[in-house]
Amino acid sequence: MIGITTAVLHSALYATSQQPPVCLSKQCPPAINSNQVPALIIAAPNNFNPDPSPAPKPKIERIPLPKPIVTPKPTPQLPKPIAPPKPALQQPIPTVVPSAPPAPIIAPRLTKEADKIAALKAWKYFERNWNEQTGLVNSVDNLPWTTMWDQGSALLGIHAARQLGLITADRFNQRMNTMLQTLAKLPLPATKLPNKAYSTDTAQMRQLNNTPDPQGKSGWSALDMARLLLGLHVIRANYPEHRDRINNIVARWDLAKLVKDGWLQGAIPQAGGFQLVQEGRLGYEQYAAHSLKLWNITANKALQGPPVKSVKVDGVALQVDERNFSNSGATNYLTNDPYLLWGLEMGWSDKVKPQVENLLKLQAQRYKRTGILTAVNEDSLDRPPYFLYYSVYANGQPWQVVNTQGQAYPHLRFLSTKAAFAWSALLPNDPYAQKLRNFVQNLAAQNRGYFSGKYENSKLGVNASVDVNTNAIVLESLLYQARRQPLTQ
């Protein structure tokens, strides 16, 4: 394995209760007024750290950027004092001739009152954050900005809501038609792959600080694209009337760039073009590679040859990625998220089941030893540094909660709402998984959706960030629980 670097970074957006989103980066000033834009928004597993080691550097391929073009002056995003001008993508939706007859929906039954309540709470997020003009869903409550990872989550959340009977067929098709029309005309950089970020109001390319990016200089993420493609696959498989449109949308994209020499490949901005980098660590890497296989894209080394070693945490054996922060510039977070998504959406292979079982065993064992309910994850936070990875193991240490630079925040350990719902759905007979679910049942904001979770330090209380990934995974979990099979089956 060559010394190519990456970081797996997930949605670090947040919004405080009843307030518009504020600055989401530690580089930002302590407070901003309503006319300021966040200095940095980090979302989805799409950002990279430089390689500090003397290992061979990644091969750099320069992709020329297009010549500057004249674009309309962007409408201020935070807040919106006036209605923004309608871009081309906001034209009326044409009449769609179905490519296949609509599939009948027989809603799976949510038999418990708590499940029905949870589904309605999570759906509130989508009702509040779906843009009627573009069909895109905000990554975080009340912020018109998104990534491709988050739109993958949105597709899966809306699909789960339709299957569970939370949304009518007409409303579902309206949302799908609008989103697919937007994706069909989505502005693309010279790379012919979707940019890392877009406005949900205008569907125009944005940077990670939510400023305009008309040339698409932000690069792309293979992990982001993998989750979007998984979401599109679920829609085309379950709603044949949308199949041809989805296939035509994906045909616009140069998906061959997502894999190189058997590894996942992303792109980060560099003067004059992009630097191509290997992307993913054990867990996320395999989840994304299996997602790409649904579109006949094979990253064989990511699937079969990741560099791993065995470690023991509190006496429990686990596999961890040998590529850690010190030797690759990216932390080898061992956390729940990729394994839970893998189980909910594609089903666990026999090969990965021992890792999954030991992950939950270790967290239940910590609860038994300390009395602290434990459900580790990557998650957004409602306070600095606004995003952390809580892992059972990272960079040679157990129970690490760190940012992408490896800085530890042990006082901000948290229990993850989406992890609790997913464990409960995937392992309905496990007492600890059910204890987690019962704990987070009411961790929701009125009319906004579920909070990200709760801090282990009781003095800090609820982690009051509200985002699309948490609420989509709550809905996915409830659908899995009702059907007893993964979303792609």
C-alpha cells in the first residue's frame, strides 16, 4: 500500500435550537451576526490532511480548471431577507412520462406506538428542510447548503418515509421529480463529477464556507459519491418509473475517476487544478466500495486488501486500519457509523460480522463497567469544535474522541442518536441495543427532528445539533425494523 493520505470526515454542520446556524469552525470568531457567513463548513467524508510522513507521496494529476465564467451575483444565504432570483434549475417541472409503471407500495407496519412517534419526529426534519424549488434537502436545519453524501441520506430518508406511509405517492413523486430534474441539470466542474458542495436553494456550486464556487474548485469525494449512488440505486430499484431518468443522470458523471489502481480516489483543490488522493479507512472504505459495486464500479483493493491489524480494547478483539494519523495524516477512527450503514442498507457479510458483534460487545461492556451508556460515532456537535469522531479505538488509543487533526476532547464524549436507533433495528433481540433505543426515543426538537444525541457528561446535557444524517438514519432504521431486510434487498 503506497503512502497516500486521506481523512474520513462526516457531517459537521449544526444548528442551535430556534436559532439560525452560526459559525461552524474553530477558525471562526466567537460569535457572528446575521449578515456573516460561516468561515468553514465541513460535511461528509470528503476532506484530507497532508501526509506528514516520509512515505512515497501520492501521484498528482493536474486537471485544468475551466476558464472563468460570468455568473449572477449570489443571493446572501444567511439569512434570506428577500426571495432569491430563480435560476435556470428552478423552471417548472415538465410532465414526466414514466419509463415503467409505478410500483405498488404496501407499507410495512410499525407495530409499536414508540416507532410511529419516532418516524413522525424524524420526518419533521424533511418537511422543514426540503427545498420546493430544487428538491434538495439541507444538510443541517435551516442552512441551505449540502454535499452529495447528505443528498444520498436525503434520498434514503424520503424512500423510508414513503415505504412507511408517512408521505403520499403524489407527494413522493413530486419530490423525486424535482430532485431528479435538479440532478439532471446539476452544474458540473471540468472533472465531470459533482462538486463537493451545492446550495440547496439554487443548486449552484458552493465551497466549504458556503461561498460561490462557479468553477467547481472544491474537488470531489469518492465516499460522498458512493452514498449518493447507493441512494439513487435504491430509488431506481423500488420505483421503476424513475429508473431511466436516474440512469441518464448518472451517465453524465465520469465515475471512472472514483477508483484508481483498485483504491477509492478523491480530489482536493491545488493551485492550477486538483491533487488526486486515496480515500477511506477501514469501515468507511469498504462501505463505499460495496456501494459503488451496485453500479458495477469495483475498487478491488479497497474491498480485499486494506492494511489491517488486530488489537484488543478492554480485552475485546477488533480489526483496525494500520494507516493512522502519524503515518498517513488521517486518523483510523473505529466507530459505529460505517458498519451500521452497511448493515441497514446492504446487509453484513459473514466476514464483517465478528467485527460488528465485538463493536457492540465492547460498548455494552463499558456501560456495565462505568454505568455510562455508550454509543460511539462521528457526529456534529452544538459547541466547539462542532464536529468530533468518538471511536472505540483511534491512533493507538482506546475511547478516543478527536477532531481531524488528532486533537482530543475527552470532556465531549457523547451518545449518538442515529447509532442507538440503528443498533436497535439491526439487533432487536440484544438487550443493550434496546436500552440505547429507549434512551434516545425522546431526544427530539419540536417540529425540527431528532437531536444528534446526548453528552456523557450529564452537566452538558443534550447535544442539540439537528441534521439530515441523524434523521435519515432514524427513518432507515425504522424501515429496516419493519421489513427485517436491508434497503437494497
